[in-house]
Amino acid sequence: MSEILSLSAAGAAKAVASGELDARELFETYRARAAADQLNAFVWVAEAVPPAVEGPLGGVPLAVKDLFCTEGVPSQSGSRILEGYRPPYTATVVERLAAQGAPLLGKTNQDEFAMGSSTENSAFGPVHNPWDRGRVPGGSSGGSAAAVAARLAPWALGTDTGGSIRQPAALCGIVGLKPTYGAVSRYGMIAFASSLDQAGPLTRDVTDAALLYSKMVGARDPRDSTSLDFPGAIELPVRADLAGVRIGVPAELSGEGIEPGVLEAFEATLELARTLGASVEPCALPHAPHALAAYYVLAPAEASSNLARFDGVRYGYRSSDADDLIGMYTRTRHDGFGAEVKRRIMLGTYALSSGYYDAYYGRAQRVRTKIAEDFSAGFERFDFIATPTAPGVAFELGAKTSDPLAMYLNDFCTVPMSLAGIPAISIPCGLAEPPGGGRALPVGFQLAGPAFSENVLLGAAFALEQALAFDGSVPDDA
Amino acid sequence: MSVELEPVIGLEIHVQLATATKMFCGCELGFGEPPNTRTCPVCIGLPGALPVVNARAIHFGLMIGLALGCELAPRSIFHRKNYFYPDLPKGYQISQYDEPLCRGGSLAGVRIHRVHLEEDAAKLIHIGSSGRIHGSQLSVVDFNRGGTPLVEIVTEPDLHSPAQAREWLELLRATLRALGVSDVNMDEGSLRADANVSLRPRGSTALGTKTELKNMNSFRFLERGVAAEIERQRAIIEAGAEVVQETLHFDPGSGAITSLRSKEEAQDYRYFPEPDLVPIATTDAMLEAARAAMPELPAARAERLERDLGLGAERAHQLAFRVELGDFYERALACGGADPVALANWVGGELVARTADGDPAASLVTPAALSALVAMVSGHSLSGTAAREVLDVLVAQGGDPETVAAERGLGALDDDTGLAAIVARVIAEDPAAAEKVRAGNPKAIGALVGPIMRETRGRADGAEVTRLIRDALGLEAIEGQAP
Amino acid sequence: MIEREEVRHVARLARLALSDEEVDRMAVELAGVLDHIATIEQLDLDAVEPTSHVVAVENALRADVPQPSLARDLVLASAPAVADDGFAVPSPQA
């Protein structure tokens, strides 16, 4: 059984294709582990092994974040307001992956409506980081990240709005990819912020990420107006070095506010990149310091509107405390939404309200333009831009829950790429001690590229990954 | 001191488009379907569902813009209009805000402010007291209608009387009907109109405080509602008070005007660009397709009917602006045999009088039958009176005029013995009248024609009767005398 | 600073019931975030176009062809309250 667990998803797919491994045994191995999950990574686990589906993904079971609609299976986006909700349809991306041979293993826990960086905002309890159970796995795709890191799932789907795939990948020592905006269909993804949300893979290594991603993109989804045809196919990476690769490092996102241990691991990785033949130079992103502010206007604004449909009328929770319509609305939403969600709805509503639109939403949209321009200018001189993924290693459960702003700062390295709509990948690049001392924890290295550069991005990440040889196994006594 | 006050009226019209499917999803449009059987994740606002724009709705929107002489935007986007109501499944309506599909334009001298696309709300049915929910009243939502494509047309405040507002709206309706983009039926809700009403001193160019009269669902109620609101505002102003800006409802039964929304509920719609949709760029192909689909519009049709067929201005206008009538008329004309002017008078006069709402489709008479009927009258094989009786039958039961006339023995009396005998007897019974006719008194002949027509139950052709009378009295036939 | 009345007004717009204590706490939390967001006020953005759509795509349109609707029992399956084949809610007029 441990042999099965030691196989990467790509390795397992190959073994199934060659007949060495039985797909049903593969599924049952992971199903049993997921069902015995102690990390609270799963909110639902398949009760039986599904009929085998042939396909390039080899029947390798897939853990899927709670917010993806899966027909007949709970899809709650981590919220009490959707507790037990079973949709009558399945998200396009989940459907496509299942058709290619990746059956649904289970639904993973997340911050409520994808709002958070620690998965402590889930209505179904926090998720524990497999590297240290007293610490967070990151968020909002914390369940997916923890499941992959703890080998409760071979691979997983998450979503990234401001860093929600990349940051938990970094904190859990695994790989996470945020696509070019529009590359993956959003149909069936319970929305947080429409112009930022993207589905992406969380995997043990870069090859697995490439394999899963290759089946997530392709022809656009006619049911998602913002989806795009992906130019060309995603290849499995083979790159051995970084000769000729120009890497830009923005001082704005790689100095102040970053833990020393993280910076050290980051600098060491840049050094490694140089030995592989890359050139590494500073690359200014002058508006990056304002990205977080713009994001915390735009995302809550869109969310405040996207979450208006949760009104107790057609599905989900309805409060029985009120007789009148207004009371039904206000009590339903008060009871059904958690504190962070309510905060962001208030923030978003405020930013859009009469008299404030120009000062907040209007300005934030313009900051977004400038950030995209900064990246475009950067990509004229560099192939990729590199930053630490997160400003720190995994923090303790409860450490940042009393200060919303402190929590938001977790995103400052990842948010700029989300605003610009460009692809970015996080790979584990080493370990670092947390500020208070203790066991060393994973550090993530982020590489971002221009729109549709995922193939070269995965290639460069692969080369680095091979050279880093990071041991992703979680310590036995974690 | 009393200043003369002038009404200033603007209209906000919502038109349901006659597309096959909804604005943002593929649910099929219908009418009267069982509740909640024409819905999908998109139009009931399920989590994760996304809208996709109906290409035909854009096409119809462009056609409306062309018909109204608007500027068609090279790029337009959708916005979210955010508010909470049970008939609004997403908690926002996808509409257009400051980048609409069309701007400007005019129709019959009334300027158009804008034309834009949006989705219709669902249907909320108030079902009154029930024992449920602690005894409070219940409403039930049916989402079949939710998501129907709507075009909103907003005029500038260029109308100045209730009658003018009504007439203009009827003209707009005729135009939209001719385009084929909507059923524009106020009874069924495919045409809805709100009126913005204010008063100002005559000669002033400033605008007074306006009120909004919502959802008047017939042309008559619109006219009466606007008139009632003008009077209400006049009374307020003349008493020295100020008109309050508010949304009002007109009850046609009682004539009362009541406030629909309290002031506390001032709506802040928090418009922002719809992130789930991408912009509409009006391509040359889209414009070409819209132009190619344009039919002859009412004004042009009226002109043509006058010019090419010799119809009088009023009759031409009537047939052109009541599209169903005009279509019926031209189909009848195409059957041949009937004089265009006479046929127009029969369609616009006699047929209209016999059909509900003047819609010939509400009867069983066919264009061919009416054409034949008119030809029979012109050819004197049927009297005018008899023809009217035949038309009654055709409208109620259908059929062809020759058969109907024969069955009822309404054929014109033209056999000389029968009619001539009646003429001779009537003359003999009224020698005084006969004398007056001989003496040249033009009106005296009526006293003889009357009894003859009565006796023949209108079957005799008037002109023929006159001829026979004059013949019998030894007078010459009078050329060109009207029967 | 964000006034209590303003918080109540925004909560009304968002249809969120907030107790007095929650209003006060929200005022403080929002003020903190708004202060951070205020940094964008200093930027000179007059000549900059707003980005309302990140993807450079236009005219994502759908042919006007009917697609199957959901069966009604599925539509109503998750409804908190059903009456007369529809979604029952307290009447707005009540």
C-alpha cells in the first residue's frame, strides 16, 4: 500500500495504463485514507469505488474543493448557508477531468466562500497542516493542499482568487498553479470574485500539475463567457536547466514584510537558478505595493454582489426567526454567513455604494490597469518574475484570526498576479524555522509568466524542482 | 395669480423580445406554462451558474435602434443592478448602465434617450393569508418568466399631453410590431410602460419635480393615469405646495393614485460592470444583418399607400400604423379584383367595426373573401347593405361571399321584372313624391327609394333603383349620381 | 473612521442583520481595512483607463436555440419552502 502512496499521480496513471496497478485498488487505497482523515481536510468522501473510467488521467482519484458543484454531492463552499446543499449539475472542469479518467475522491474543506488565507474561516472547522497540526495549512484551498501533502489524495483541485492555491501549496510543501485568467472554465464554481477566480491543480510535483492542467484547458467553455481557447497543448515538462532564462525579482515583493527564514530560502533558490544558467536581475513593479489595497476593494465588491443570491428563497439555509421578508433576508444572511464573509460583504457593499464608487471601486480598477502594465513592461525584459509565495511559513491556528488586516497581508506576494490575470506557480524550495523557533516548515517559491506562458512556466519550474530535490514527505511525528 | 402649467411627460417602455430563448440561458420562452418548468441553474441563480448572451436579442436590439434612428454603440457592456427582491434570483439584474447598445434617435418628433438590453424578473404571485409562516401572508415565485430578454426604451420628456403620450406609444407599438421583434401585447405583458410626469410654467425650459407612474397595462389606463397625475400635481402646485418625487401607482377602477415606495426605501443599485460577461462589439456583419432584416416601417408604408394606391392620408395612416390591418389589406389587394380605395375603406371601416381591437385575425374572414366581396359591390352584383350583412357572416363563420349571399338570398335584385314591378307599384302608391321627382326636386327621390329598399330588404342596388325610378318616370338617367 | 449610522445603512443595503455590538465591531474592523485601502487615494490615476474586463474577448454569444430546462422536482428540491409548485416566501406587502 505504501508503494501505491509513493507513486505520483503521473506514476500511478502510468502504472494503471500498463496494467501493473488496478484502478479500483488505487481508488480504494486513497478513499480509505481520506475517510480516516484526522486533519479535517475533507468535508465529504466518496462512499464507494466508482465504475472505472478509461482515460489519460489513469483513473487517479481527484480531491475537489468544496466550492465546485458536484451533482448530488454536497457543494457548500465551506459555508453554513449552503450546508448540505447538493446541486443538480456538475462544474465543467470537474466533468471534463472525470471524463478524462480522474474520478471524484472527495470534497475538501476551505475558507468560507474562498475568503481567507488559513482555512480557519470554514464553517466546518479548520484544517490542520500535516507538517505541524497546531498550524494552518494556508487558505482558502487549505483542505486540498493538506490532503495532497498528507497523501490523502494523489492530487487535488483548488481555486485561486488572490493566492488561494499558491499560498496553501507553499505552506504545505507542495506545488500549486494559478492559470491565466480565462483558461479554465468557471461554470459550476461557486463564485467569490468573478474577475479573479480560477481553478487550478494542487499536486505533489510539477509533472503532476502539468498532467492535470493539460486536461483542464483546451477548447473554451461556451457556458462561461469569460473562458478562452488555450493556444496549443500543455506538455509534460522535460527541461533540465535554465540556460538563457531571464528572471526578474521585484524588490517590492521580496524584502520588507517577509520572514527572514523565507527570504533566505528564496535567495538560495535564486542562486540555484543562476547555477542552472538563468540570469537574475531586479525588476521593478512600482504599483505592486498597492495591489493588496486594490484587491481588497475589487474582490469584496464582486463578492458582495455574487453572494446576494444567498437569500433563503430558493436553496440553502433559511432562518425561521422572521415572519416578514426583510427579516427573513437579514436573519438568514446573519446566521448563515461567518464573520469574515460578513466583513467582506460589508466592505464590498460600501465600496460600491453611492458616493463611494469612484473613490474605491473606480480607483481600484485603475490600479489594476497599472499593475497589469507593470507586469507587461517587466515581461519585455524578463521571461519570468520570481517572488516568495507567502511572506511567512505556516502560522499557528488562531494566531491571526483577531486581526483581519494581518490575515490579508498573507496575500501580498500573490495578489498582483491575480489582478493582472497572469499565470503563476508555487513550488516548495526549502524549509525555514518560524519566527518563534521550532520545527522547520515548507517555503514556497513563486514564478509568474505572461498570459498563456504555462508551458514554459511549468518547464522552468520543473528544472528548478529537479535541482532543488525538495523532500515533500511530511515528518512522521508531525 | 395663476400661471398656466404645461405637462411634461417622458416614457420608459419595456419590451419583451420574441426570441426563442431567454436573455442569458437556453431555456425556451413560453406563455402559460406550468410554474417553474422553464428554468435552469442560470435563470434561477444557482451557485456557480453563469450567463451567456443571446445573439438574437442583440440582433433585435440593433433593429430597434435602427428603426428609432439611434446611434448604435460600437462597444457596449452589461452592468449589474443590485437589489433584493424574491423575483430577482441572483440579487441583481443584469442590465446596461452607462454603455448601452443604442443612444439618441427619435420617433415622430419625440427624442429617444437610450435603448438597452436587460433581463426580466420572475413572477411573484401573492397568494394571500395562509396558516403557514405564523399566519403572515405568502407569496410564491414562478421563475418561468425570469430571464426573458427585455429592451428598455427611454424617451426624453418631449410629450406634453396624455393623448399625445398614448398616440406616441401606439406608434411605437406599431413600429415594433412591424419589426417582428416582439408581440408588444400590453395584456400579456410583452409591452409595459411607465410614465414620468411633471408640470412647469408654460414657456419655461426648466423641468419640475417628476413622479414616476408605474406599470400601466393598457393604452387607455396610461392616458387616464397620466391625466390623473397631471391633475394631482396641478392641485398641489396651485395650493402653493411642492410635488414630492416618488413612485406611484394608478388604480384605473377608482382613479386613485397611491405611492408605491416609501421614501426610506431609496434604492442604491451599486451599478458595476458585469464581470461574468464580456463586451459586445457591434461588428459590420451584425449591422448588416440588422439592416437586411428591417421591414418597411409604418411611416414609409403610409407614404407608399398614399402615393402608389391613391389612398387618402388618414386611411393610409390607419392601415400603415395598425400593422395587422395593413397586412390584411395588402394580402386582400394581392388577390386582385377589388379597387384599392374601396377595399381600403372596407378594411379600415366595416371590418374594423366588426372585429375586437380591430384585429382581423380575431375573425374568420379571409383576405380573399373580403377582396371578392368588395369586387361584388363594385360590380353591382351585391348592394352595399347586403354586403354588410354578408360580411357579418364572413366574420363570424368564414366562407366565401358568393355562397353566403346566395344562401341567404342576398344577391342583388337585378331582374327587371321583379324590381321593375316593385318600382312601379311604389311610384303608384306615392304620386306626390313621383310628381316632385318629375319636377326636378333632387331630394324627393328618397321618398321612393326608401320603400323600395325596405321591400327588397336592401338587396336592390341603390344605383339600379334610382335608374329604374327615373326610367319609369320618363326622366333621363343622371350621370355620376351617387346611389 | 466609519460612523455607526453608515454601518447600519450598508448593512441594510446588504440585507445583513447586525446587533448593536456587531455594528460597533464592524465599524472598527472596516475602518482598519479602509485605512489600508486609502493608500490608493494618493496615486495619480486620472489618465488611466479602468480595467473592467481582464480577458481581451468580445462577443461571447449564444445561438437562440432552446436547451432542455431542469425538471421541476430538481428545481424545487433544495427549496426551503414550496407552495403551488413555486418558491414560497413571506409576502413583500406584508
